[in-house]
Amino acid sequence: MMKQKHTVSRRRTAVLAAGLAMALGLGGGALSVQAQEFQSTQRQALDRIVAVVNQGAIMHSELEERLAQARSQLTAQQIDLPPERMLREQLLEQMILEEIQLQMAREAGLSIDDTELNRQLRAIAENNGMTLEQFADALEADGLALATVREEIRRELVIRELQQRRVGSRVNLSEREVERVMEQEGVGRQQAQQALFQRRANEELDVWLQEIRSQAFVDNRLDDR
């Protein structure tokens, strides 16, 4: 339950589907990762704050990286790009939700140790028919260091853990509901429980994300120049 899959194709690295919902199989913003690297001098010249989120901030350069990721992934999937402004606003809102959750995770003392992180990396590589070394080579061919991907995955795993704690506990299933799914979908009890749990978890995640978003201090400066 609450699982996500990482895949790599055509030298692109897609990490987690969340979103998050960064989602945990939960809905709300599952995240894909493909890095675009900027020179430090470019960052310094172009960077500005595009959103203040509680005690944190999201930078223009970070939003531009996410925008480049989205363009590349949509193009690779042969999906028409939405209007630039709409895409930028949607991505910033996703990043705001991520920042809120990461702050909550830090306050709760949640972290992912290197052992678990390495296990996840090996699983991603194996799911794509690669060794970890081959996976690292594929990332390098895409202009991305393994260390960068490690930290992206670490953040997503932290958010997954937070969501499981905050959202999973809000899901309650009755026997009658499980039996109804078994009858309607012709599946066994365990499969029905998993399907129903995932459905409810997605619904609860959407509600929870709206709650934490409304409670956070957010100063969106996207249109500021």
C-alpha cells in the first residue's frame, strides 16, 4: 500500500509518480526528477525569491529547473505543453506544497538514512534492468550526478514517510465496504482492502494537502520583477 515506482527511459530519470501528491500512491503531486544544471554565476545573476513559505523560500532558479524537467518529460511523452504561464504556476504550487511538507518533516524529526536510500536506488536501477553503476552512467549521460538524484529521492522518501504518518492514520475501512468492493470488482479480500485503502488514502491526501496549504504562510512572488 502507498507505493510508488521509479523509472528511467531514454536517458531520462523519472523519480516517483506524488506527487506527492507526492503521493505514495496517494495522489497530490507525485514528483518526477530530471536535473538541469546552471552555472553558479548564472544563478547569482538571475536568482530571486519566487515564493516565501513559512520560514523557507523557493528560488527562481529552482522553479526554472522544475520547468525544464516538466517540458522535457511532457515532450518525451508526446503530450502537448500547456501555456507557459499556467505550467509555471502549477509547478510553483507543487513546490510550495513540497516545501511545507519538508518543513513539517524536519519539525517531526523525520529522516531517511543512507542504508534505506541506497536500497531505494538499487531498486530503481533494478526496475530499469540496470546495475547501480549503469544507472549512474545513465544519469551522467543526462548531465546529472548520482549525488543529485540521491538527494531528490531522499526528499521524496521523507515526504512519503510524513504522508504515511499523517494520512494513513485517517483511513478507516469497514468490513461492509471491503465486501462491497469484493462483489463489485470480483477480487479477493486482500486485494479489495488494498484497492479501497488506496482510494481512500488518495482522497484523504487531497484534503490534508489543502489543510496544510491553508495553514501555511505563503507569499507568492512569481509576478514580482
